[in-house]
Amino acid sequence: MKTIMLVCSAGMSTSLLVSKMQKAAAAENYDSEIFAVGASEADSMLESKPVDVLMLGPQVRFMKDEFEKKVADKDIPVEVINMQDYGMMNGEKVLATAKTLLK
């Protein structure tokens, strides 16, 4: 099972995207846990839960370098979600991006 963590400013705006990603994962029988947290909770979540890929909402893209440094020793890929996919809430595309990062 792969764990995909989405980070946004408050954890609210990505919750709809998470549900769309979960539906896409279920449709293709992809064994995954997908969840969203606010940037303020991300550190504690990274400490307490094994995460395979970290995706940032466009509104927190300025934190990418910071997150890359935090997870460098854990070998977790960090990527900013494509703004168009985010805006369209395209769960299939965002899931496909996450899966690409895991290879």
C-alpha cells in the first residue's frame, strides 16, 4: 500500500481533491491511502506516519524546498500539484502524477 499525503494551507481545499483521488484509486484497484493536512500539521504527520509521496497544493508551492529538506533523509518525493489539475479537481491526473513519483 502506498501513502500519499497532500499539503495545503489549511487542509480544507484539498479534501475534495483527496476524495476524487480516492475514487480514481478505487476504480483502478490501486492500494493506497490518500489524505490531506494543513501545512501546520504536516511536520507532526511526517513524524508519526510513513508517507511514500508528498504533494503540495499550489497555494503552498513556496514551501517545496523546505519540505524537500525535511524529508531528504526519508527519500520521499515532493512535488507541487499542477495548478490546472488542482483547479479542475482532477483526481485521476493528480493520482497519476503521484504514481509516477513513486517509480
